[in-house]
Amino acid sequence: MTGGRRVRCTVESMNYSACELRVGDYFEVGPEGVSLPPGAHFCFYAIASAASLLNGRLAGPDADEWLAGRPLAACPDPPENLIMRLEEVRDDG
């Protein structure tokens, strides 16, 4: 789905979180699937929202440019207004 890339989806802002997320919480989507930091949790609706967005955009010819712009994704619960920043994770070394 991610074309060999690993993308970090980090909570940037929200009105509140019914799932007890905080700004700075994140998950990653990569060739191995979805991963979370040890002991962390994340809203599966927010994961599904970001994963479906990544699936559609990373397959296109402008994927590098789109991802370099650090796009935003939203959890589908409008009152929460939970916004995530999408960024490629690069291994240095």
C-alpha cells in the first residue's frame, strides 16, 4: 500500500479525543502494515481514515510531491476534529 515507504501519522490538533489520544501520539504505516510505539494505542477510525488516504495518494505519479508537503488527514468524527500530519519516515544510515 505504501510502495515501500513508511509514513508517520501524528496527532497535530483536536477539540477532544473520545479515544484518549493526545497531541503527539502517532502510528506508522509501512510495508509491514500498521505499527504503534510499544504500549501505545490509537483510534482505529483515525487509522482507517489515514490508511485509505495513503492508499489512494501514494500510488499516483505525484506521490513524492504530495507527501513532501506534509499533508493533513482527519479522523471521521467531526466533533473531535482530530487532525493528523502525515510525514515520510526516512532511516538515516
